[in-house]
Amino acid sequence: MPMFPVKFIAALCALLVLKSDLAIGHPEEFSERPSGAELARREHLASKRHLAARSCAPSINAFHAARRAKRSLAEQVPLSGTGGLKHASVEDIIHSYTCVTAPEIEEGPYYVNNELIRQDLIEDQKGVKLRLDIGVINTATCEPVPDAFVELWSANATGFYGAFETKLGPGPGGDPDRRPPGGGDRPRPPPGGPRGGHGGPPMSSRNTWLRGGYPTDAAGTVDIATIYPGFYSGRTIHVHLMVHMGWEEAANGTIISHSGSVKHVGQLFFDESWNDAVLRTSPYGDNKGRRTLNAQDHDFTRASIDGSSAIVQLEMVKDSVEEGLLGFITIGIDTSANYTIHSNNYNNGTDALSGFVDVE
């Protein structure tokens, strides 16, 4: 019989106790959720990854300094109460700079396979522009990881996911007939294309806004433009993230999601002070629903275990929040990992194997 650490067994017991409570929450909390044993296994592995990342603190510090220097920013990011990174502890550096989400978090019901390979995800969406400088490191070697495809998807300023505009139930104020931003009729699913199944609800449109990704460069970094996400019932403000390796590009400029292996599935979060500042701007204020704070969010709690942090470090691009934000985060991955994508939804009728099929 295999032997597991006491911490692994305790995590498994806690997750089994919580399993029934999760079933009454938002669909993202339990849609095709890994078993309690699987989550406990992931937490154990993520904890090991966090310990490995501790030894990478000097490399992470240099990694961030180089990225900031490239943007002509100050080399050190001040940390509250520390006077700057050169005076910060190992825990400060890891906490402020490295997302080693514990445990690895499933993609949720709103993931779409085979999205566009691009750095600008915004399209026509209104909101505070968010430029994310994302670094990827191998926690076993402390080295940056080139050609890792970093994929993002998030809700828009008023809490809708592209391609699932009618799947979030009653909107702010309890209106059961909530429409996507801009009004109009509810979008109809394209013929023969989007489908749901056990991996989440079926898509309600072909919209691709705030979805997609791009590979890291030779230095292990990637720059992706999106908007600061809004919130929706039961979840704090967050951005979903997935890291692929060995990936392939289809002829139509999309990633073939199942072509390589998934090394990380997680979520990025933001300090509540930044959330407050953004939500005071337009069109975020149009969402009158009840807001969930970081401390109340189940995935934020899981992402903060063992001193890990998935909080993006932000600063204003110019003089106001409305003029845009720049964020830094480093994702620590285990390059030997291989996680499963559960979603059965595909972008524009694309196929898991070929990357594209004709839906006419």
C-alpha cells in the first residue's frame, strides 16, 4: 500500500468533507470537478513545487528585475513594509512574484478549446486595459521556460464570459432576462459547432473576446493585453490561466489544445485595493450584483496555501486607473506534469485533432 504524507491525508479528508458543500455553489465551483483524492494529490504536488520555488527566489528576483528594466521601470518593486525586494525575505519574493497555485485548479465550465494565438485579447470589450507581463519558470531548475503557451480567459467588465453570455443565470439585481452588453437578442449556438457535455455548458455564441494566448519568448516571458475582469455571482475577480508545452498551431491560427501537454491550470487574482479602484470606473459599475471578496472565494483560498500567491503585482501605466494597468506575475510549473482538459467546447467549430472543421 502506498504511503502518503500526513499533510496529503489531511487535505484529502478536508476535501471530502467539503465536497457536498461545493455542490450548491456557482457552476464553476463543481462542474466536472476532479475528485477529492485528485485535488488532494494536486495539492501535495503543488506544495512540493512551492518548496522547490523557494530555492528559486534569487532567480525570480533577477527575472523580474530584467523584465522591468526592459520596460524602463525601476529594477525593484517596493513591497509594503519591506523597503524593496533587495531587503525582502525569500517568502516575500515568492509571495509577491510567483504563482504556484495550490492545488492546480480545474479549468471550470467556461474554457473553450482551440482559441486564437494572439497577444491582444480585447477586441471590442470596454474596461480598464490590463497588460500582463507573465514569466514562466521550471521550479525544478529555476530556469525560464521558452515556448510555453500561456492561455488566458476571463469575464468582461460586467461579469460575462465570451461564448457563454447567457449561461450565468440571473444578472445584477436578479433580472432573469439579463442580456449581454450592447443589448439585442440572445445569441444562438452555431450549427454543428459548440457543444457542452460533461465538460461544461454548451456555448451560446462564437464570441472570442478575452480569450486566447501566446507562447513565451526565449527569455521565458510573454506580454498579453486584456481588460481587468469584472465579477459575477459567487466568485471574486479573477483570470483563468493554462500553460501548454509541446503545443501545435492549426492552419487557422488557433492552438490545438490537445496537441501537447498541460503543465499548469490556475487562476490569477488581484489585491482588493485594486479591485475597489477598478470597480469605481465605467462600465464596471453597471454590475449591481453581490460581490464576492478574495477572502470569501474558495479558489483564492486554495491558491494561497503554503505561502503561495497568485496575486498579480500591479501598477498604473500613467496617472490614473482608467489609463490602464501593468501587471507582473511568474508562473512556477512542473514540466513533468500533464493535466487533463475537461471541456468539450471548441472555438468556431474547431476539432480537437485537426484544429479546424467546416461547420457549414
